[in-house]
Amino acid sequence: MAYQEILQALADPTRRSIFEELRRGPSPVGRLAEKIPVSRPAVSQHLRVLKGAGLVRERQTGTRRVYSVELHGLVELRKYLDGFWEDVLRAFKAEAERAGSSAGEEDDGREQG
């Protein structure tokens, strides 16, 4: 699943709330609807979007569908975000090396006494 779809799914505050509820553990739609201030059909629709983005999975338990977090979707999101972190670390390293070489040049010009 592409990270764009994941970010788009989590951009909605209601979907984020549902996703965060599922972090606490698997839950059927009815229990989620009790905790989120939207109707049960709306929760189902949001779950469908989260499932389509690869963030949620469902399993049938008797007559109920129980939803839980799909870790694979989080791996995709983590890969995307790690790319930013790697860029930041490279920039930090370059700046530290630049500052270190500048400090070394200043030390070379000082008199020793």
C-alpha cells in the first residue's frame, strides 16, 4: 500500500480517533461507535477507508466483524517517515563536519604559548 493512501486515510480526525482506539486492541464496530461521536454506519465507512489503506484488518467472529490494526500498513508509513529522518541525520552530520573543520582551522591560526 502506498504511503500516500495511508496519509490520506489518517488525515481525517474521525478516522485517526478510530485508529487510535484500535491501538488499544481489537474491537467490533458497535464498541467503536460507542466511543466515537459518530453513527455506527459512519464508523463502518471510516473502517472501510482504513482497511483500504492497509491500516486495519477485519475478522469474522460469529455474527460480528472485529477490527484490529494491520501492522503492515504501519511498516509502510514508517519506511516513508524514516526517509525524512535519514535526510535530517545526513544534514546534521554534514553540519557537524563543517563546524568541526571550521573550528580546526581557527585552532591552527592561534599562537601557542
